[in-house]
Amino acid sequence: MENVCGWIAQTANPAERDRLSGAQKADWLVIGAGITGLSAAHHLAEMHPQARIVVVDRQRAAQGASARNSGFVVAHEHPTDNELIGGQGFAGFEVDTMISRAASEEVRQRIARHAIDCDFRDSGYFFAVNDPAKLNQVDAKLATLRVLGARAEFLQGEELSRKLGTRHYQAAIWCGNGNALLQPAKYVKGLLDALPGNVSVYENTDITGLERLSQGRIRAYSLDGSVEAGKVLVCLNAFIPRVGIDDSATFPMELSASLTRPLTDQEFAAIGAVEPWGVLSTRPLGATVRLTPDRRVMIRNTAEYRTRDLSNSELALRRQHHVRGLQRRFPFLGEHDIQYTWTGHLSATRSGQAYFDQVEEGVFAVAGCNGSGVARGTLWGRLLAELASGVDSPLLQSVMQRAEPGWLPPRPFFDIGAMLRMRVEAVRARTEI
């Protein structure tokens, strides 16, 4: 079977851009043309309108991991028991929520500024479970979310079924006032299309190394060319080691998802003609599910730590997992109703916090989206550009203070531990897959 992202397939394909060739010079080099890199390029261009900014990507711009995520704009996350009001972790959760709210607002501003048509829906989403025991301390969670600026409501039984059009979910917290949904490939393409004239983008350009030159400048090498720049911003998330940054304490997770055909008028009526929605599980490996504005169902219910990418035959097995998840929610959908199945990567850390730092003189990097790449990636791009430009702010200071990704043991010990942890989490989430 083919690995084809449904979001990208439904997005107009931009004209292919040149591969980097020859020796070039720029004021700024941004490595990575996903949400973070394109957001950084926009902000650099706004702050330095006379500068030449070069963006390079290993594959097609705006078609990597950023276009393959589930499209949740995260302002308010589901609090853990430790993060509830009165808990030891509440103070940190409060700061993280302030950052996430700023990130969500950054997405809204970019969409409005560039008139990006990306099916944006500012209607919140659900933290929903099949097993009510997996949504505990509801009153405390509602109070915590509300005191931090969210709108939050508890739903269960028939009331929840009428919202989602399925009886699979037994309990949920709907969370709004910042949480939103969008079509990720359309959003990142919109960022690409709106780049100003002083930004040059090169595709299919794999940076193989960075060299320190005199007077603080840096040369980045690719197979067919090089870029000499004053400053370099590395926005590769899961793939940050490709430019030699091996101490970020981040690691890649491979996810797979499927998107169905649109529901027929009869099928849509049968589920109650409900409004488009998104569901996140309260368990780390529970399913992420969406009913899109064009009546398709997206499901992502596998997440794995792997040292190599999934083959097509392995992806076909994951697709069967998607089918089982779909049929738990909508029994009338089967494998023949799936139109697209694909893989994507996110960058994770042990602590759930990002790596955000000046790596060395003139080199700045961020990684570790931990599943919140749409909003945080947009904000990180702006803040990384500000850090590299010497612009300080309370928000930047908060991000850098929270940027403690946690220690990782060396390989192969980490590989073994991560795989075992994933198996345990999969068992814990079995009712939510």
C-alpha cells in the first residue's frame, strides 16, 4: 500500500522549488520548512526586511511532519492529577498554559494576517474516554482548566453521544476558549505561500554539516551546494541530529493515521448530522480522532518509538489497527472506506518540555513539540527568531526557563526502555484505541 497523507493529498500542490546549488550567501539560514521554520522565516523577514533569508528543506517544503499531524491547535492541555489546583505541578502547568495560550493566539494571528484558508474551527475539542475510570477527578480538572482561562464542560452518556454521533465514548471534558482545529497541510502551505520576497526557499536539500568560518559566520553544506550565513536557525524537531546536534535530549516518535472517504448523506444523517469535532484521549497512546468539515473520519491510534521507518507492509498492519478503532466508533466503516493512510513523526522529550537554546555562537535550535506542534511550532519559530536577533521578552524567558527536556540514558539502554514503556502504555490505553 502507498504511504499517502490525506491532508497533503487534499491540498493544492505548490510549484516545485529549486534544489540548493552552488555557493550562496545569506544573512540568515533556516533549516527546516515546516511550521516552526516557516514561522521563523516570517518573523525574521518582518524584523529584518533588508536581510536575505534562506530556508532549506530535505524534502518538499511544507509537506513533512508539520503537514501530517492531526491538526489540533492546543491552548489548554488535559491536566494530570499532579497539575490540578493545589498539586505540586500546578505552578508549572500554569506557566505551560500561558505559553500554550500565546501559541494558540499566534496561530490565529498568522491565519488572519495571511488570509490562510485552512478549515480553521475555533470550537474547542474533547478529552474523551470509553472507560470512565480513565477520566478521574473531573470536578478538579474543570476547576483547574477554568481558572486558567478555559471554557470546560463535562459530558457523558446520551448528551455526549449526541455531540459526537457515536456511543463509543462514555465521558468527556469539552475544552474551548483557545483550543481549535485546522487542516494542517493547508495551514503550513499557507505559511509557505505567504513568505515575503526577501525569503528564498530551496527544496530537496539535505544539509550534511555546518562549518565555523571567520568573523562568526557559518557555512552549511548540502550535496550540491552551500550557504554561508551570519546566523543559523535549526527547526528540524525530530530530525535535529541530522545537523550534528546530538545532545538535545529529544527522540522521534513514529505515528500512523488513516482518513476515510466522506460520509454519505444517509450515513451523516444517521449519526445525527453532528458538527465537526476532535477527540484526544486522556491516555498517552489512546486514539486521536476527528470528524472533519467534509465529513471524513481521521484516526490515529498507533505511536511507536522506532529506530527505522515503517515499511509499506508494516504500515498495512497499522491500517488494520485503524480499522478496528474506526469500527468501535462507527461500525458501518470498514477498510474499504479508508482513502488514505500515512506516517508522520513528532519530536518527544522525557519531561514533556522542549529543547530551546542557543547551541553555540550563531546557531539556535528548537525541538520537542511533544504533540503540540501546530501552536507551539508557530510560536517557537517567532521566539527563536527573536532570541537570535537579541530581542528579549517575558514570554521568551518563560519558554527558556521551561525548556528542560530531561536526561536520556545512552543507547541501547534508551531504545530498550522506550520500547518497553510504549508496550506498557499500549496496554493501559487498550480501551481507548
